[in-house]
Amino acid sequence: MNNTHPAPRAATSPGATDAGPLVLCIDDDSIWEPILAEAARRLGARVVFVEDPKLFKRLAKEQSPAGVIVDQIMPDSTGSELIMWLRGLGSPPWVLSVSSNPLYLETAEILVRGAGLTSAGSLLKPLTLRTLTAALAPMLPQNPGQTRV
């Protein structure tokens, strides 16, 4: 088993801004990273995408993201464990849960609300630009001049 994990990467697309709210995403499948980058760009947000739970925790503490997107099924941690960890932050972010299994999403929603965190909902994979943008839009303050679709 390989215990090395890629460094965090800013999920960006042309026209992305360095200002705006930060969304921290943890998922072991980076295939939907470009969709997330485009949704964030349209909403005037920044995104950092990580695969390592320890790095996710460190960045959540250091950077105080406005929100987090948490995959529920990962090899090194579960989304449920990370949700419960988030409640210990001084100013916990809102949480959007994603998974390819609807049963995990139901559990995640119960955990988010039970932990006293703000839920941005849950999305069943595969993700689309439209569903991801629709889920993020109510959670992110709109910046003048940003495109919404």
C-alpha cells in the first residue's frame, strides 16, 4: 500500500479568482476536480482539492474554509469520521457530502445535522456541473460580476 499522497492542489479554471470564499474538498477520485473548479469559478470561490485526510485536517485548521466537500467512501478515512472531526473546529464550515452510494449520503446528512454543522446537502455521484453549482450557490456569497448558471 502506498502511503504517499499528492500535495493539495488548487482546482482552478480560466478566469478563477484568488479572492473569494475557500471550499476545501477531500475525495480519493480526482476525476471530477475540473467540474468542481468550474462550479467554483462561476460562483467566485476558490477550491483546494486533497486526497489525504491528515492534510485535509491540517488545511481545515489553518485556512478556515467557508465550506467543505467530503466524499463518504475513501480508503484512508470515512467521510463520517471527518464530519465528526469538523465539529471540533472553532468556526466549523458548512458541509456538502458526496458519494456513489445513497445510503452513505443518508447517514452523512444525519451526522452533519447531529453534529450541529450546516448542511449544504448531499450529492450522488457522478456529479454534474449543474448539480454541483446548484448545491454550492446558496452556500457561497455572490460576488458582483460572477457568472451563475
